[in-house]
Amino acid sequence: MTTTSILPAAAQLLAWMLPGLAAQAADPVVPARTRVLVVSGGHGFERESFLQRFKDKPGITFTAVEHPRLR
């Protein structure tokens, strides 16, 4: 194979790949949210105001549970 026969194939490959690469670059990657497990119990506290701190954080998702032995 000579250089002149490789160039058309390379041009076709680039023409096929570029639209996908451009679309991928246009769509920013959405970072995954950090998953948090909030375990409480053993003492009294203001549950709603405490959990509001987690609700106000846009980069996380959380699950709140009460430890069964610390009620």
C-alpha cells in the first residue's frame, strides 16, 4: 500500500468520526452525584434541620436511617 492509497481511507475515517467527536465535545459530562448514607441515633437532635444540610448540597444524594440499636 502506498501513501496515496492510504490518504483517501484516512479521510473517510475522519469524516465518519468527526461528527461523533464534535457531538461528544458539545455535551458536557455530568458528574456523578456522591451518595451518602446518614446514620443517626443515640442522642436527641433536630432531625429536619440536620437533614436539610444534606438536602441543600447539590452534588450529593443521601439516604437517612436510624441505627436500630441506638434509638
